Amino acid sequence: MTRKAPGKSRRKGLTLLQIADMFRDEETARTWIADQRWPEGPRCPHCDTDNVQCNIKHPTMTHRCRECEGKPLFSVKTGTAMEGSKIKYRHWAVGIYLFSTNLKGVSSMRIHRELGIGQKAAWFMMHRLRIAYDNNGGPFSGPVEAEETYVGGVEKNKHKPKKLNAGRGTVGKTAVVGMKDRESNMVAAKVIADTTAKTLQGFVEGHTEPSAQVYTDDGTGYAGMDRANESVKHGAGEDVRDMAHTNGIESRWATLKRAHKCVFHKFSVKHLQRCVDEFPASYNACNSDTTDQMRGVVVGMVGKRPSYAQLIADNNLPSGARSC
């Protein structure tokens, strides 16, 4: 049975056997990645010229630029999120497939087991792919649904040293705001430090056209925004009133929560934004065939080379957020 693109059964997918045939060895995987990055032939990552020499006799570098000073060597990885990585092209290609076809995400432990690489290398790979797969939607013309949710462990389940002893509900959790455009079916989401009117309305207004109709819940943070706004009163048990509801964005939160509970088991606040970015990107690409989704990841890796130190830095936290 052919594995379909996530969420859209009519789309053309790829089976594991097809993937095994596509990337049967290191050279076929390297060639496929090169074709996605350079569909019209190899180009220098430094000066963008196509005047390059191919098939260089070098252990890792495969091309040489004839235009740059010093005629530097480079490879398909140079200037991408793969640069500096010792992970083989075949592992990258299959990792991109697994990353693209799992709507609820894929853990570094699974990548570690499936590809036979170290868990630390798998973690590094997944976070590089999340940065490459930047496909948050917007600006939206509407109608738009906007709502926030909270991610984190339940206070009563935490070990005593980690309890805040400040109540229940959203205590100790991190807020995430998101929206879904009903017309384009695209989604955007962002980790936020608070749910004040300034923060929520700033997100909504920054991701919508001025003429967009916005539907929200009855939270006070959305009142008075510079957009036509209609809300449903969840506090009074109202879920839908005519066209006013937030069911679409709530379904995206359900996917995120299932990934949290069933796949990752824990989201560190430090890395939460990258994890949150993955879900709108996957959903926004779900109309594409699997090969197109994979191609989008490869193209997205160009120009993005986060170091391990950058990935684990505390400056990944939104202002006011608390790291786990």
C-alpha cells in the first residue's frame, strides 16, 4: 500500500520500498539532493555562478568554483543545514522522508533507531530540518480563526522540586497562539510569553490583512483589535454561532497535543518554537505530493546552518518564558 502525503489520501505518496530504491546507496542519495538544490545544474554557493568543475577527486568535496578567488572546493552540503555534518547523504535523504511524512512529528529516538545514527546526531538533524521547514502561513485575508493553547506538564504530575505551587490549570505551561485561514486552509503559530491584549492582537494583526474577518473565543485579550472580530462564548458552553467558531484551529492544537503526549512525551520550552513551527509547516504542505514535500525541505535548508551551540542557547526562549 502506497503511503500517502499526510492528511490527504488522494495525494501521491512513497512506500518504504520505493524510498529504498530511490536511495539505494550514497551516490544516488547525493545526486537526488543535488538535483533538488540545483534543478538547473550545480552553482557555487559563494558567488552563485554555474561555472563550476564537477566530480572533483576529494574525500568529501565534489565541486570547484572557477570564478571565486582561490577556486574553493564545495559540496552539495555547503551553504545548507547539512554543512559540517558527518551524517551521510543517504541518512539525510531518508531522514527527510520520515520528517516529511509524519504529520504528528518524529522523535530523535525513532530517527536514531531507524537510521542507525547516534541519538544526539538524530536530535541535531531533526532541529536542522525544523529550521529548514519554515512554512508558517500569512498574511491571511480571512475569514480567520485565532486561539491560544497551553503546552506543558500538569502541575500535580510534576516532581516536588519542579512544582510552582501557584495553582492549577495553565500554571507552569507555555502559551502558544495560532490561527487558521478558512479560505486558504493555511495555519500560523507562535510561542508567546504572555496572553495580554498587546501580544495576542499583535500576532493576529501581524498575520492578517486589515480587511480580514477574525473569529476568536471570548477571551478579553482579543477585545478591541483592529480587525472585524466576532467571538464565541466558550465560557457559557457556546461552541458555534452561525459562522463564528474556532473549530479549525482547535483541530491543529489537537494534533500538537497528540504529538506531545504520544510522540515526544515532553517539549522543552527552550526548543518549543521550533517544534511548534513544524506543525503549521507540515499542515500547510499537506496538499503536496511526498516528493514535493521532500523537495521543499531540501530547498529550505539552503542558507540555514545553525550550530549546536545556537540550537541549545537560552536566547531561543521568548521574552518572559521559563525554560524546563
